[in-house]
Amino acid sequence: MTDSEDLVSAYADDAERDAEVSVRPKRLSDFIAQHRVRDQLDLLLQGAMRRGAPPDHILLSGPPGLGKTTLANIVAAELGTGIRVTSGPAIERSGDLAAILTSLAPGDVFFIDEIHRIAKPAEELLYSAMEDFRVDVVVGKGPGATAIPIEVEPFTLVGATTRSGLLTGPMRDRFGFVAHLDFYSPADLEILLHRSARILGVPITDEGAVEVARRSRGTPRIANRLLRRVRDFAEVRAEGVVTLETAQAALKVYDVDALGLDRLDRAVLSALIDSFRGGPVGLSTLAVAVGEQPDTVEEVCEPFLVRAGLLARTPRGRVATEAAWHHLGRTPPNGTFSSSSGPTPDLFTAES
Ligand SMILES: Nc1ncnc2c1ncn2[C@@H]1O[C@H](COP(=O)(O)OP(=O)(O)OP(=O)(O)O)[C@@H](O)[C@H]1O
Ligand SMILES: [Mg+2]
């Protein structure tokens, strides 16, 4: 993660995923917030351990960076089992999947990330494995082909998806436990930041944590990333301590504003307000105005701007809300669209 434009993206590249390992909670008791999911998972896992059988298959859904991979690893750690990891796009042929399934040890956790991207034949193979712990391996071709059933050790499938709407009905039905992860409140992210700072050996004050937390878009991954950047700044330009002042100064250098918007997010709002008097304006026109592809504006900027109550999508086009005018320090003209829920309460609740 070198490009400052990506500093508040919820996605991670491989280098960042490596950097995340050190601060990743290993046990359920270290997993911050998400109390409902935690309680339910705790019951599920305890119950299974009492019965001495693997728990139901678990589906974890939610936006990137909220803790799905973390929870999958925690499930295996709590059960004291092994974990095998793959992802939907990595399973090209159903034979690859059969090979993994038949090599699982009893009780193993099998984690499939991005499970909504699994190919159809592999998905069908997975059905019988999940339901009956059996896979049918087809031998031969044409009319002479026969399916040989092979037993699979009892296992727990943990599926993760950022797009649960793309899962097929039969797939979803085979999970006995479905958890949806929501965005975190600033207070939760403060706790998370104190924990990460302790692990990384970075002194951070309460005010410093508050400041980083509220710019983190409700996302642990972004909070941890901003902490690493603020630490760099604190070590090079200040006494190594993350205080309110160092956090503010650092995030100014990195162009992350008080609500966690980056340069492109602000460019979109400025264009809407300055060039189109707040809108409504069509997506492609807006994209041209900021020199980006429509896809980038729609997929990278808009979800958070909408969630933050700064931008609205209306049938006639994109509109800057009253809160957006205020955020850029402008006075909205009369009759400006005001997001019904306003920026703050809406900011940390998931879009349904
Ligand atoms: N509840 C939590 N408590 C502490 N740290 C967390 C929590 N949730 C996530 N994190 C941290 O946030 C980072 C991202 O989490 P994780 O990789 O599990 O997200 P994800 O949902 O799998 O994202 P993606 O969809 O991109 O795969 C990790 O470094 C993890 O340590
Ligand atoms: Mg993940």
C-alpha cells in the first residue's frame, strides 16, 4: 500500500495482508466488537465441542476489511483443528476441490474465501460434501462415465463473501450458521487501535486513538493502516507518540480528512457542488469532471459517500447533500437535498 490515494480503501494487497498478520486476533476473546456474532459463534463452537462433532457450516458475509478471514482462523483455533484455505476463483476445476476435500483430516476447518465466485461444477460437488460428507468423482468420459462416491471426513466449511447476494439459494441453504459483519463504531475502533498499538509497540494517547478511529470509515483494516502511517509520521517528525496533534498532522500529510475522505472522494463532492451546483448529474458526466472512470467513481467513492450521508443517488442523478456542502465549508442553497438520516448516525451502519 504505497499510493496515498488508496489509504482509505477497504481492500488490501498481498503486502498489506502480510502486515496484518501481526495484529490479527487469534482467539474469539481478542476479537473486538461484533458482540452478537461473537456470542452466537461462541455458542455454536462450545456446543459442537461438547458433542464432539464439527459445528454447522458457517457463512461470513460483509464488506472488505471487517474481519471475515480473521474469524475463519479463530474458528479453527477455538476448535483446535487444522484449517485449509482456498478461494472461489482459485478452484478452477471441480477435481481440484475434490482433491482438497478428500485430504481433509477429521474436524478440519475448510475456509473458502470469496465463495460467491466458485465455478458451478465445483459448487455442485461442494453440496454433497457439505450435506453428506461425500463427493462423487466422475471417472471416464461419455456414456461409459461412472460416478464413484468417495467419503470425506466430517469438516466445517467456513465461507466468506463480500457479495452474499450473489450466492445461489442452494449454496446459502447449506450453511447452518450465517453471520453478517457490520461496520464498527468509532468507539469500537478506538479499542481496536489501542490493542494494535500495544502489539506494534506504538505509544498512543486516548485523543490520538479517537482521531484515527473517526477517520477509519468503520473498518478495522483502515484503522490499522492509518495507525501504521501515523506511527511513521510520529517516529520521523514527532517524539514517536501518537497524540491528537501528531494524528492530525500525519493525516493531513496523507490527505485523509476529518471524516476519512481522501482526495478523490473530495474531488467528487467538489465537482458536484462547484460544477453542477450540487446536482443532480449523471454518473458518467461526474466521472469525466474528476478525470476518472465511471466504475471507479461508482465502486470506489460512492459507497462510502452515500453511507456517510454526503451523496445521494436519485433517479435523476447524483446529488450532493446538505452535509456535503457543509463538509466542504460551503453554504447550501435553499432546498438542498438533506439525507434523511444525516451523516453521523448513518455513517457506521451497513447498507442492507
Ligand atoms: N474484530 C476485530 N478485532 C480486531 N482486529 C480486527 C477485527 N476485525 C478485523 N480486524 C483486523 O482487520 C484486518 C482485516 O481483517 P480481515 O482480513 O479478517 O478482513 P476480511 O473481512 O477478511 O476482508 P476481505 O474481504 O478483504 O478479505 C486484520 O488485520 C484484522 O486483524
Ligand atoms: Mg478476507
